[in-house]
Amino acid sequence: MSGSRDAKAVVKNADMSDEMQTSAVESAIQAMDKYNIEKDIAAYIKKDFDQKYGPTWHCIVGRNYGSYVTHETKHFIYFYLGQIAVLLYKSG
């Protein structure tokens, strides 16, 4: 996903510390620089957050989807990076 560094991150909804939000956006930028397939981008972000903040994180990446999830308090973010939406949350 070339050009992700130039894409502006727009947080739509978050229940997460500012530090974690920044980390989520940085992780997404790294993933999009490395991978072109949405599934691979999601896997990269999920594994990064499992390592940094402990399991169990879930990540959905794409252009067109609906969602309704239950998450642990202070462990949820939904943001856009360019045209790509990222939903990242901890549950379980």
C-alpha cells in the first residue's frame, strides 16, 4: 500500500490511551509499507499489539465493512489511514 506514510490518520472512535492510539497508527503505517494484502496488514498489527500489550488482540482491515464488537475497556480503536479502515480491539 504505497504512500501510506503520506496518508492522514483519522481516528473515528477510540477507547484507548493516546499513547496506544499513536502506537496503533504507527503499526498500521509500518504494516501498509510492508504488505499490500489487507489480511497481512491486519495480521501484522494484531501480532504487534499482542507483543506490546499482551494477548488477545483482534484486527480488521479493509475498505468496506460493518462491525459490532465487544472489547475490554480502554482497548479499542477504529481509524482510517487514507482510504483503509482499521479496527483494533482486545477481547478474551
